[in-house]
Amino acid sequence: MKAIVDCNNFYCSCERLFQPHLKTTPLVVLSNNDGCIISRSDESKRLGIKMAQAYFLSKPLLKEHGITAFSSNYNLYGDLSKRVMETMQSMLPANCVEVYSVDEAFVDLSQVPPRDLSATVKELKERIFQWTGIPVSIGVAPTKTLAKIGNYLAKGNKEKSKCMLLLDTGGKVNAALKRTPVDEVWGVGKQNANKLEKFAVKTAYDLKQMPEEWARQHLGGVVGVRLIKELNGVDAIGLDEPLTTKKMVSCTRRFGHPLTDLAQMKEAVAMYVSRAAEKLRRQNSAAKKMTVFVIEKALNRGDIYKPNEPINLDINLPVASSNTNDLIKPAIELLEQLYKPGFIYEKAGVIFSKLVPVSSLQANLFTPPATNEQRSLMNKVDNINFSMRNEIVKFASSGIQRPWKMKQELLSQKYTTRWNDLCLVS
DNA sequence: TCTGGGGTCCTAGGACCC
DNA sequence: TCTGGGGTCCTAGGACCC
């Protein structure tokens, strides 16, 4: 059997932890730039706040109900996520926890005897809460896809299910599938849901009945076949060893306000390069390919917000690199080619791909690889920035004033990762 | 005035090889 | 009137996830 452990309203739960007076009041957490709502407490959900709603459109409703809003505080969420995962790992045999996202992990329970499943899961949940203060929901079933469905249903009825649902018999599985709309199935997105509607497939149970060959044709080939298998209790998505090195790394941001000025956009792109290169160095990778994109400001049509498509350019670097200094210049050149005077831009980004381990760096005949001095300089910059405060040392080309910087007006403190922000108990 | 960011996997089709 | 077949590798784009 497999379990999915999912933190409830994760970002909201993190904020509450250090502001206990908000324990029962409705709150929401906003995306970068305070753009839209990406986490809601149960109270906010009940008040009709929708996921991904634009913040500025929701303001009246938030005010009316006295809902507290926070900018996203990724230092805090990242640290608490780590604690939750470590708590689970400490309770289970090695390699039984697959960290799936910041607030979710799959757990291999194949070594737990069936009659102990329920108690084990309960203890997992209770200890995570006791050690970290974060409430979780757990779904248990023979496959990952079914476990996800168990979790979805457990969350939907927190009082009754106590946030846990065990689907350990065919009867329970079928009953659960019949109650689950097909678009809630893991792996069925908007496009597939539309398609399924035409075939009169409405619930997860309907989908389970469909033949694999049909899925191969209409549901994205092998992906669809796997999905049907999983719904039928046949394990088709194993417990992955967590991906330790990423295959691509990026930094992309919407500007604090739309930009027309090339100089300011250059600063922003230089900063994105710095951040993405930092990620490269952290996993000991170097990039052979770099892509820069910009997005023009969307027309305000008053109805549904529809962003423009990105316009991008890429280059293959002469030598794979993770050195910020090497990477800023070509990035700026790409930006200069993309930029059109008079146009208004709302977003830009840098993506590094074709990553290779630093240890295997191949020198090009004409371009020396980063010298040891350069690498040691980057190490020192990273160490200072990590231990003191983000970006205490930065490249001048990434700007000092930074008028393009994103908005974060409702940010809480870094309670767990910065000495000055520690809570005081008096 | 103001609408997130960062990933993965799969497939089809083109380029190239013998 | 007639012009091979079978591979591999790479990339762009689409779908999905949180």
C-alpha cells in the first residue's frame, strides 16, 4: 500500500503557527507580487474565496469578512516543509518517503502489515502535528493515483474522516471513485477533462471502466494507459527515488509594474540570472543552454485576464557554466534582441537547460573554463548571501534601486531562519 | 493601477546515418 | 514508368503537476 501525506492549506498553516491569534480567523496567502490568492484557510474557502483569484479583485470581499492576507514567505514555508519531511523520514524505513512537492510526500507502506495500517497512519499524522504544528491529511490505497483520491475525499469531509482515508478493499475503492468527479483525478487536467466529457465519462469510476486501448488513443498515449491501470489498482507509477538534481533551472518574475525601459529590464534580467545561477551552483550543475523570454503586457479587456505568450530566444553557451559573471552578458544580449522600443512588458525570465555536472565540464578549445579563482569567488558570494541575508552581495548590473522589484507588502517574518525574526516569549 | 513561479514527462516530426 | 528501409537522436510543443 501507498500513502500520500498532504499538508492542509500549507502556506496558511505556516503563517498561523507564529500568529496563534489567527488560528480561527480566515486568512489567505498571495502569490509573488501579491498577484493572486494561492492558499486559503478553511474559513476563507467557506466564505467563497476562490483559488487563484486576483488579489485586487478580491479585496472588497476580504475586507467585508475581515480576512487577513499575507505575501508569500518562501523562507518560512521551505523551512517548515523540511521539518515535516524529516519527521516522516524519522518514523519510516530508509527510502520509503518520496518528497513530491513542498507540501506533499508519497510514502511506501508495503512493509506495514495490513492490520497495522490504520494505526501507523494515525501516528504519522499525530507526530507531524506535535513536532511541527502542521496539520496533514493522508490517503492510503494500493496505488498513488488511488491514494490521491483517498486524500481528496478525506479533505472534503474533515470532521468525519479525521483527515485520513484508507481504501484497502475493492468495495471502498469503488465507492470512493463513484464520489470523485473525473477532473479531480491526478493526471486529468483541463484539456483531458473536456475530452472526457464528450465520452460521457463523469466520475473517476467511469474512467476506470474505459479500455486501455481507448486511453492510449485519446488520453495521451502511455500516460493514459498508466492512469487506467492505476485506477484499477494496478501499480503503474512506482515510488521514485526523489530527483536530486534538476534537469532545468529558471528564475522568472512579473515586474512590480509594467516596464518600457530597456535599462531597467536589463537589471531585472541580470538579477534573474544571478538567482538561477545560484540554483545551478547549489546542485553542482553547469548549463549549456540559456533561454531568455519576455512577455508583453496583456490588454486589459475587462473580462477574463489572458496573459500574452512569451517571446523567447536561446543560445548554446560555448562552455557550460554556472558562473554568474559569464552568464549575465549573453543574457543581456538576448534581451537586447528581444526588446522592442515602445512596447510595454510585464514579465521576463531566464531558463537554464542542458545541465551537466560541474565535475564533467569539458573545455572548449578557445574558451577557458571558469578559473579556480572565479569559482571560489562565487562560493564566497553564495556563502555570504546564505548566511547573512539574501543578496547582501550582488552584481552591480542587477541594479541598486530596483524600481521593477516585485511587490510584497504583506510579508510576515522569517521566524525560523533569521535570528532577528525569532519569536520572543516573555 | 494591480492577475504566480517552477518544474516533469511524453510525442511527433525533422535531421541525419548507413 | 521507375526513385529503399530502418534506425537513432534531438527539439519544440503540449499536457500535466503543485
